[in-house]
Amino acid sequence: MSIDRELVNKVDKWIDERREELVRLVCRLIEVDTSTPPGRNYDVIAKLVAKELESSGIEVELLEIPQEE
């Protein structure tokens, strides 16, 4: 498997240009308590990730998982 150095450099540059934004996003994700069990706040974190993806032009569909009885 060969590594495309040009692609790696482009990705590195993209990350460097958005470092503060990415750190803020990771901090927001870490703040959401998704402890398992019982699997808290999955709807909260799913909506947060969906919002970020949509702001990048990616179409998102959120599916609701029925609660266990």
C-alpha cells in the first residue's frame, strides 16, 4: 500500500488551517455525556454531529431509535 504524500500534505494543511475550530468541536463532543449503560444523550450528540456535517454541505438523515420497554 503506497501513501499519497501529496494528499497527506493537503490533509495536514486543511487541519492546520482549522485547528482552533476542530479543537472547539472536539471539546463540544466530549462535553456530551454518552455514558453506557444506558447510552445517554445519543440524540444530543447525533444532532451536534449532523449540524456540523450539514454546515459542510453533507446531507444528513437522523433516525430515531425506539426506547426499550
